[in-house]
Amino acid sequence: MSCPICGEPTIKEYRPFCSKRCADLDLAKWLNGGYAVPSEDQEDLEIALEDAEKRPPTEH
């Protein structure tokens, strides 16, 4: 089995990862919404649109 983050062989202690670093990177993706599944529910879309309209514009 290989690590889903870097592809190296896994270590039993961190399975399915190869190290604490890769496990932490995976956790960070979860916490930051990197693994979020987009919703096609109309109510969710309307709430997201309302939230986006409430936020002030950002400068780039």
C-alpha cells in the first residue's frame, strides 16, 4: 500500500500514510475544506449565494 499524499510505502504507525507529516497534510486538507463534496441541493446553493453576497469584496 502506498501513501495517498506522496506515494511512498506506508508505515504501520501512520497507515494509510507514510509519516506524521503526510497524515498532518491530509488532516489540514479536511480542516480547510479541500475534500468537500459540492452540493447540488438548491437550498444549499441559495445559502452559499446569500453568504457570498454578504461578504465585502476583496482586493486583488
